[in-house]
Amino acid sequence: MQRALIMAAITFVVVLCTEAIARDHGYIFGTVYTEWGDEYTGRIRWDKNEGFWDDLIDATKYDDERYESRHRRRDRDGIEIFGLHIRGDDINWDWNSSSQLRFGHIVEIEPRSRGRATVQLKSGERIRFEDSGSDLGSGIRGIEMFIDGEGTIELEWSDIDRVEFYPEPDGYTPPRGPMERLYGHIVTAEGAEFTGFVMWDADEIYTSDILDGDQRGRDREIRFEAIESIERNSSRSCNVVLKSGREMKLSGSNDVDSGNRGIYMLVPGLGQIKVEWDEFEKLTFMTPPAHIQPTYDDFDGGRRLRGTVTDDRGDKFTGEITWDNDERYSWEFINGEEDYIEYDIELQEIASIERRSSRSASLILRNGTRLELRGSNDVDDDNKGIFIDTDDGKLVEIEWDDFERVDFE
């Protein structure tokens, strides 16, 4: 009898754990409150190409906390262009900056105007963002809600009073049936290889999405779930192999030629990469491993960056770090390029950054990956200063030419 009770208790706990796991499948989920008083709850496809907690919002962060760097103190005296002196007081200093943020860190988005929003994070921070593309503001390409028992509805930015995010409840059924995430293995023209979640043409993210093209002058619309692989043939076409074994050459659409807006991949432990069409070689679709897709609870809302910065004289400064006079939280991103691949790397994934030259830096990630990035003010001498609020109460500024390395806690 006692053994039976113990086994029943274990079974009950296992069932509870299974249900808890099942409640969040990694899809963006929440409630949209509209300007006219309605509420809609369900899975959310944001701006066509974000549907999962680790997807990124691209926007402009309104930053009124920047330090007055030596660059700005010098520039306050004015600059000279083509022999004309412009006073510093006449220059419009723009302290806003491009930023990225994963949906999993967000509790609420509240539109403030046609192009502005306040974003509340799990940490309690409230960040002001402005549109710099189509992820926030009136330029958004729609917010599609998948509502259990009701079907779908597409909302515009002007419809929204606020959006609350939280894990998907157990028993939720998307109205369109199964919506699997695209996952695969990409090979670039330079021979680099990556495996992760795919966003095709900066747009398609589900296996139910459509690849458009022409085959021998006839339109083809192929669901991604039917595709085994896509291989670039030229700037105008690609070869597609279906799971049925059929092979075809497609052209005539930005899905399958150099009009493609980029093949994006979210690589666990690394970040987001972007491969342009001319650098793309082949993508083979795969079934993702179990439990690889992040859930809402995997994100903490971010924390202040801390670590030790070493200058070129060997002096070390430990404390809270503001990178490029801009990034100060673990949820923010470092951007750069290596071998024609664009990288967006969340700072919490970075163990250290070391200056290599005036134009590049070496990054070591927490999973051991090493990258040498260039082509961004995050990693070259356009960097606007590395600031350390030291543990002994000092504020230290280190310019790029004086910077040696940083080790993040």
C-alpha cells in the first residue's frame, strides 16, 4: 500500500512537471489591449518575422544616461569642415542609438506615439524606444494574433493600447494547426557552417510559410515544410530539393534570387547571424533537437554589465561597465562582421573582448567560440568610449586606442 502511494505521488509530480513544461513552447504569447477596449490573447507574430521569445526587436534606444566623453568635450569647442568653423553649440548631438532586444526579456510594450514606445523589462527597467525600421511604430508590418477558438486577427500599431507578454498556457491550440519553427544547417560561400533557427528573406519563420518562385515560367508556391534544401545557383536563381525527392530550379522572386533580404539564423550560444545572398551557399532544413527552443522563463530581463577593463598600460578597473558609451545591460548587443557574415551577439554571451587593431576586436564567447569582428563602432576606433563606474567610486573613461581588453563577470 505504501509503495503504491509513493508511486502515485511520483506520477502526480511527473504529470505536474510535464504540464509545466508544456505550458511554454517558446512562441511569443500574450494579450493585446486595443484602443477601442477589446482584448485578444494568443500567439503573436510580430512584424511578420518575429514569433519566438529569442527573436529580436530592432529599434532606436532613447538614451539620456550617456557620459560626457572626451570626444564630446573636445567637439563642444566646434569642428571645422572645408575651412568653415561650426560652433559646438550649433551641432545637434544625437544621443539615440540603434539597439536590439529579445522578446523574452519583455513584460510589456506600450506605444507612446506613431514612432515611440515604452518597453518594460522583467528587471523592472522601463526603456524608451523609437522606430528605426519596422519593429516598432507605424511602419510595423502588422501584429498577427493566433487566438484559440477564434482564428486570427491582424492589428496595426495605431490599434494598440498596450501588449502584455507571458508564457503560453497549457491546452492552447493555434487555430492554423501545427506551427513549427524553421531550423537548419547553413553553409556560406567562404565555407563557414552554422546550425540554428532560420528566418528566410528576413520574413519566413514557420514551416507553414511559403517559398515563392517561378519554374519554367510557371508560378510555384512551396510550403517550407516540404523543402529538404535550398542551394544558391546564381544571383538570379536557386536549386530547391523537396522531401519527396523532386528537384527544381526557381527564379523570379526575392525569395530565390539576389533580391533576398538576407538569410538570418539564431544560433544558440552565439547570437544572430545574417548571410547575404551572394555569400550564401546552401541551407539544409532539419528537425530541431528537443528542448532547444528557449522559453519565456529562460530570460531574466537583463542586469547591469560588470567586469574588469585593462588599459594598454596594464592598469585594471573593476566595476559597472558602459560599452561604446551606450550598452550597459546584459540584454544589449555587440555588432560586427567576420568573413562577410554579420553578427549580433548578446553581451551576456560574451566572456571577453580584446582590441586587435584600430579596426577590429577579438571576442571570446562563454561557449568558447572566438570571433574577430570589424565594421562597427562597437569594435573599432569609432567606439565612443568604455566607461567604468569602479567599485571604489571613481568614473574612468578609456578610449579605444588606450583599451586592451575587458573580462565580463
